[in-house]
Amino acid sequence: MKIKYFLLASILILSGCASAARHSDLTQDNSTDKLTVGKVQREIKVGMAASQVIEILGSPNIVTTDEERREVWVYDKIATNVSYSTSESGAGVGLIIFGVGGSGSSGARSTSQKTLTIVIKFDTDKKVRDFAYHSSSF
């Protein structure tokens, strides 16, 4: 009989535990309209009109001009992803069955940050003459 309760408690404990990293994978926004390095590499081309860039990437964060008064657009994105998961029921049941005291809760937390900076330089006809990007994650 004790083996039966042990197996039941083990299943409940293991099914209730999920790491913060796993939780993050399940809840991340994977939509295709997100600003990514891949999107810039695939869709932004030299000679493209400024209106096409806006259709693809949206409005820039910064618009400035260079020494020859040609427009330079900067897209600067920073994302912080914090995931926290807890498990109370599985551990609590295991502790109650075996008569051990304690709160029966545990948790995991994961934090990551990503940055993406895109610089698009236009010629005097408002066509892309050059672009660059920098991405980091930590």
C-alpha cells in the first residue's frame, strides 16, 4: 500500500514541476510580425523605397540626417523576458502523504534581455542606400 502512495505522490510531484525556462518557451510571442534580424535580412533591400520599409518594419524610433542631409532611420528595440513558475500541489501532496511538515512550494525564475538596433540610410530619392543591424541577448 505504501508503494502505491509513493508512486502516486511521485507522479504528482513530477507533473507539477516546470522550470521557468520551459514556461518561457510556452508563453513566448512567436508572431511573424515581430521585428527580428531575420526579417531585416530577408526583406530589407538596397534601393527599396522608404514607404516599403515602413510597411515591413513600422515607424522608426529615431529619424535624423547625415552630413549631406540624407535621412537615417534607427529602430532600437529592447525586450526583457521574466518567467516565474511555481509548483505547490504536487510537492504538497507528497508531503501530506508522508506526514512531513513544510509549505510544499517551490519555484524557478528566469530573466533574459534582448536588444536589436537597425540603422537604415537613405539616398536623396528616399531609397535605401545602406543598412546595418546589431543584436545581442543576455
